[in-house]
Amino acid sequence: MTLQIEVDGEQIRITGEVNDQKKRDFLAGATALLFPMIEAMACGTPVIAFRSGSVPEVIEDGVSGFIVETEEEAVQAVKRLATLDRREVRRAFERRFTALRMAEDYIRHYRQLLGSTSLQSRPALELNSR
């Protein structure tokens, strides 16, 4: 689902769902699509996003934000934001998306692919510092 958003001075309004034809025009005419989920989580800011694409893989529903199916669910999620702990949002980011965490995951995967004992005997941090 794509929602058309109009910027009116300092006010931003969601004007409703856009059909397939309007969606093509809407997105084709856009300068960019901004979707900074992980960046928001890094700042401890919860994310409310529609269940599509990578959203379920990135957002921990009820921890780092809310995954919604409809516009009404999105409205209800806004009302539940106070139930989320922003420190926990940041911790969720740290568990999964820091550069160090991701580099260690790559090293672990490379070790599995290579089956190399020479890589397995060296600590990940030592490999990252090279």
C-alpha cells in the first residue's frame, strides 16, 4: 500500500491510499523515498511500519516499534508508543545492526563457508582490526 502525502507549509497530511496507476506517477515523480528504520532505531526512536518488504526482518514488533497491516492499526500504534522503552529500542538496534555486530556475523559466515581452521582460531575482533 502506498499513501499519498501532501506537504502544506509546515503541515504534513496523509491523504489516503494511492491506486496502482497513481502510485506509479507518485513514486516516479518523487525525488527520493526516505525510509530510515534502522537509523531511527539507532537513536532509540520506535518505528511504525506496514508489514511488507524487510519490515518484519528489521522491526521487532512491540520492542523496536510496531508492524501494522492497515491505516487504522497505524493510528492505534501511535497511541501505544508510550508503552515502548526507547532504551530498549536502542538495545534492539545494538543487538542486530551495529557495524561490529554485522562484521562479526560476516566473519562467522565466512568461517562456515571456508571451513578454515586458520580463521576459526583467530578472534573476530583481531580480524576486524586488520
